[in-house]
Amino acid sequence: MHRGPPVDLEPDDPEPEHSTDTMKTFLAFAITFGALAASASAQTADFDTLQEGNYAPTITDGGVTFTNLDNGFGGAQNFCPEQADGNLTGIPGFTSPMTLGFGGWSPGPGVGFSRIISCDITTGATANTGSVEVFEFGSYAGNTITLEAYLGATLVGSQGVTIPSGFSIHHYPLSISGVSFDRLHLVGGGPQDSGAFFAVIDHVVMMGGGPFTPFCFGDGTGAACPCANSGTVGHGCQNSGSTGGALLTASGTTSPDTVVLSATGEMPTAYTIFLQGDLQLGSPVHFGDGLRCVGGTLKRLYAKNASGGAVHAPDTGLGEPSITTRSAALGDPITPGSTRFYQTYYRDPNPSFCAAPVGNTFNASNAVAIVW
């Protein structure tokens, strides 16, 4: 019985060749997640390469810049990388060992939650998806924490939470997507202590800009995943490996075509198909354990196995044709200025994770639109 992704999206289009020898080569050359840091469409600040301590009023990590810290103490205040693996390990959204604090820090693995009223977050370019993992402790119940998105001086989106009672660590994954913005503003509010809260943040992600636009997120911000299996912000739906779902990004240039599609967060050695369509579906459809938003004329551009949950195409080192060359060979020539839409779908062999008939033994990444 075939237990992988369906291969009948386009019955007249033959499956790309994937001999055993070729698959072994794919595995040997598959990239790891760390190589994605230079992706033109996604910047991620995890702070894990920074040294703990008092830093500076402006801090940049992973292409994301943090400025304008207001912690209520007056004057210029310093951001402080803060080791937190002694307290936050195991909490979703935390990448060990470091976080970012606001004007104070506690030496060693025990995290010190520092006071903040607001700060700004930017990449210097327009984005359309942003997320911040907030870990809060010891703040006034009833105060609020809000992530705001601005385009210039205009507020274009926001998501907020109200701090509950209870003297324990609270985790808030705040995110904004589907609007264009050039600055995120993390701000506290409420009647107590000028709206201040005590927190550290981690895994800040900014996506979008340039010719690459991510969409079709399985993170709960849009259509629901088949089994309520929402993934991490900006990713596809969650899979049975609890990776947070697959994240598809694009890098390179469209003219000349050096574009590379890269997926992470798949199952470790998942058989993966890179799918191209010339239409974006008006409403996502359930697709295995995930969502599909790519439609129209569908082409399976590449098929290969992931390594460590990561896979990319094309691989010029293996002589694989560019996306535009491959698309033309499959009968869909891409003209300058036109748009195509991309997703990966990949095998997830656990039949009980999102059982049929609701789900199946495959899942899908988010999607990326490319203006060629």
C-alpha cells in the first residue's frame, strides 16, 4: 500500500525520477537548518550565539534589530541577552539556551525576568509575517501585552493577551500575518505600573519582502488544520514529529533564476514533493494532515528525501535544472512579471496522528508566492 503523499495531483505529469542512487545523493547533499539563516525571505533572532550580559541600546541578531527600549527607568536602557535554559527548557517557543531581556539579567541558567514597557523590532525591510515568543513572570494580572505592526506611522495589525493571575511562568506566542509592515512594536498596557510587565523574549521571526511572499500558514491564524494540529507561527500544520510544522522559504534571485526553495521542520527523512501552481486558492483546502493553497496548473517540480527534516531544490551541485527551466520543461513556461505559488508536501507515516478520513499519512508546508 502506498503510504506517502498522493501522486495524482496531475495524472498526466510523470513523477520525477528518483532512483535509489539519486536518493542517496540527495541525502548526502541536503542542507541543514542552520544554512537557512541567509534566506532572503525569513529572518530569525534566537539570541543563542550571544553572550549573556548587559549589551547595548540597540541589538541585532539574525537580521532582526531591537531598538527604543522603554522599561520605565528613564534614559537609554540596554537590552540584555539572558541565559534561560534552567527555567524555560521544554516550554514551546524557547530555543536553548539564550533569550533577550530588558535592562536586567541574572548570571547563569536561571532566567531573570526584566521590566519592559515597550520596544521596537525591525529588519529594515517590509515584511508580512512576524512573531515573538514572550515568556512572562510576576506581572500585574489584568495588564496586557500586545504585538503591534506598523507601516510607517500607521497601525496595520495587532495581537494581544491579558496577563492572568498566578505566580508562574506564562508563555504567549504573539504573531501578525497577512499585512505589510516595516516595524513591530511590543508594548505593555493596563492600569498597573504604567502597563509594565516582566519578561524575556525568544525566537523572533520576520518573513516577507522582495519577490518572495509567504502565505497559507497552518498556525491557527487562518484556516483550521484538519485535526486542530496547528503548527508554529508561519509554518504549515503540526506533524507527528512535533517539529512545529514544515517551514518553506525561498532565497536567491529571479533574474537570473538562482531561486532555491528550502523546507525545514519536516519528518527526518520524509519523501518530499515540491509543488508549483499558477493560482492561489481563495480558501485553503485540507490536504492530508495539512493545508493546500496552491492551485491552477499544478506541476511537481522536484521529488527527494529530507535529511534531518530539511530539504531544498534545486541543487545545482547535482545538476538539477532551475525552477524556470524545470517548469518550462513540464509545459508551464514562466514569463517575467508572472507569479507562481509553491508548497512542499511530505510523508508523515504515523496513521494515528491525524487519522483518515480527516487526515492521511502526509502533510504540507506553508506556501510561498514568487513574482518572477
